[in-house]
Amino acid sequence: MRRVRLCGWVAVVALLLASACQNGRRPDAVEAAGQVEATEVRVAPEVGGRLVSLEVDEGSRVKAGQLLGTLDTRDTELALARARADRDAAAAGLALLRAGARPEEIREAEAQAAAAEAQVGASRAELSAAREDLDRFEHLLQANAGSRKQRDDAATRVQVGQETVKRAEEQARSARETLARIRAGARREELAQGGARVAAADAQIATLDKQRGDARVVSPASGIVTEKLAEVGEMVAARVPIVVITDLDHAWANLYVPEPSVPRLRIGQRVTVRTDAGGQGVDGRLTYVSPNAEFTPRNVQTAEERSKQVYRVKVTVDNREGVLKAGMPVHATLTLAAVP
């Protein structure tokens, strides 16, 4: 009887010792709660205009590069046609400069220069005759053999002749300069100016062509359309979003871990994230541990727990099955590394 009683005491002591050891040992895992986050892309056109088509709706799954919508390009097409016509004209002008004058153009310029010189000679001859008449009528008037009117008319003809000679000389000088320019061909500055006009037209065409391409709004990433912010027929502004795409395939969970457990976490360790609805869960890996402590977010735990400081950790998951949704509350058991 004593032996049985002794054995009973030994068993109790052993259980107490085991319990004491268990209570003194650090836990091998920690429970953490948080919510699902995902990358959101707000897709906006580079140019403004009227939305003429929208190919997606909320809930549509899209791939990177997929067409989402188009804007009206009629004004851009008209401007592009004008720019191309201007470019053709500039290129034709440059080609003429490079080709130089044709023989018939040179002959025509020579004829115009010769005619201008002949006109100068004729004008000077008329002026000389008018001056002789003026001198003659001056002498007659002094000898009381002529009239004052004859003298005044002769003076007027001299004045008109001087103006005629001046105009003829200016025209002859202009004709000589034109002939010299045609014979010499285009100057380097003129060729540079012609080339600049062609380059400016090319730049305008490229700008308008880009605007036409920017009227096609394509998805920059794969994901699900979670918001539609415009409707067909509306005028949309440049760089104002028309849809929001959420990449749920590469979602992550922000979990909050108490400070004592943080040193025992390891980047890359496997973590299974579960929803409040239960189920199999979604596998992921620990990819980030915040270096800064913070208070537990208000939407995670009780008021008592929210008063404690925790560290945010990021668990990146493979969510191609779409189990997790952005903003969904989740929890996970994180294995803690052994402490030496």
C-alpha cells in the first residue's frame, strides 16, 4: 500500500516538473492577425478626349497590354494630315534649294537684269533731256523770251525724272542681286533653314502620332478590374484614372507580431495564411519584417490587444486561385526559430 502511494506521489511530482518545464519553455509558434493587401493600379489615358469605347467592366480579368478603352481621335487625325502636308511642302522646298536653279531660270534672271539696266539708261536719258529743257527755259525767262509756266513744267519733269531714275536703279540692283544669287545657288544658311523646317514638321508628325496612339488605353498590369470610374461618351481628362486594376495574384498579408517573437522570425520561412472562414489556407513566405514598432491596427484585435506594440510583417502569397481578397481579415501561425 505504501509502495502504491509512493508511486502515486512520484507521478504527481513528475507531472508538476514537466508542467513547470513546459511553462518555462518558450513557445515554438506565434499567432498573428492582419489583413490582405494587393497592388492597385489606377489606369489613366495620357491624353484627354471623349471616351468612345470601354472594353471592360468591374470584375473583368485583364492581362498586361490588353485594350481597356479608346478615345476619339478625329481631331488628331485632321491635325496629322495637315502636319504631313506641311512636311511635304518643306521637303519640296529643301529639294529645290539643293538642286539649284535650272538653266531657263538663269536665262530669265539675266534677261530681267538686262531689262532693268536698259530702263536705267532710258530713265537717265530722259532726265538729261529734262535738265537741258530746264536750262533752256531758264535762259529764255531771263531774256524775257519765255514763260514762267514753261520753266516750271521743265522743273517738274526734272523732278519726276530724278524719281524715275532712282526707282530704275533700285530695280536694276535688285535684279543683279537676284541673278547673282541664282548663279551662286542656295547659301548654307538657306539649306540649314530648309532642313530645320523639315525636321520641325517631322517632330510635329511624331507628336501627333503619339497622341493618336495614346488614345488607346491599355492595361499596364494583369489583374482584376475593381473600379470603373468613367462611362462611354464622357469627356475624360489627361492622366485622370478611368479604371482601377487590382493584382490579386500577387497579394500579400500584413500581419502584426508581438515584439518578443520578432527576433525568432526568419525571412523566407513558410507561412500559411487563413481566412476567418477557415478552409485549406494559402501558402506563402515571410518577405519583410518592419524595423519599427507600432500599435496594433484598430481593425485587428481587441481593445486590450490594440494597446500593445507590435511589428508589421509581410507574408507574400501565391493567390492565383483568388482565395484572398483585398481588405480581407486573415490570420496565420508563424513558426519561431529555436533560441540557443
